Amino acid sequence: MSRALIETGSCNVDLELRPIEPAWIIEGNPVSRSHMLSISSDGTASTIIWSCTEGRFNWYYDIDETIMILEGSIVLESEGMPPKRYGVGDVVFFREGAHAKWHVEGHVKKIAFCRKTNPVLIGFMVRVINRLKKMFLSPGERRPATLMGAS
């Protein structure tokens, strides 16, 4: 299947129910919904719109995730990090392996940019290939996007 080189979308889409792992819920009855906006050709990066109603829960990250709050607010807490409130326009980066306690105040809607981490050796090889491409291709031949999302 061929994919378009440029895809467009909107943050105003119908979101599908995506329940939070019940064992992660600390307090309340948070209801989460999401919609996949895009996914990279190699499957290592995606963009997701996610919303959630009020509640407190743990979240464990098995990928790198950068979020920007679009609506509402949250209070995040993690080991070595005191509770802090984040609202509209705030950006937070969670590394693979992170654990955070979320307290959704009323509701929250975020856009999430997710990336699966490549093993160290593969990441190194991708950086070498991209550096060689920059050295040997003329500016008109260069493609600004890098191989497998690495820089």
C-alpha cells in the first residue's frame, strides 16, 4: 500500500474509547479516549489525540512521548519531582521507562508525539548513515527528513 508523502488531519476528531489499565487507577473513574492521527512508514513514530475525564492514575511509559496540553489541566507527580500543574500550551517529555502519577482535573485533551526507541547500535548506525548522506549529497539532493526518525 502506498502512503502519501504529506498527510493532514485535525485535532477535532471523534475519539474512540481506550480504557486506562484498571490496576493503574488510583482514584475516581477516569475515562480515556484517543484517535491515531498519523504513523510513520517504519512504525516507530506516531501522533495521537487523547482525552481523559477526571481521576488519578499511574502511567508507565514504554516509548518516548512528548505531549502538549490542548484543553484542561493535569497535575503530574513522579519520583524526584514534586507535584506540578500543567495546562493549555504546556509541553512535557516522558522518556521510555518513566513512571508518572496523573491527576486529571476535570478533563484534559492532549496531542502526543510518540516514538519507539531504537536499540543503541541501530541508532548509532542510522546517525552514521545520515551524516554520510549530508556529506556526499549536494544541497539540492538532500532530503530534510532523516532515516528512521533519527537525527
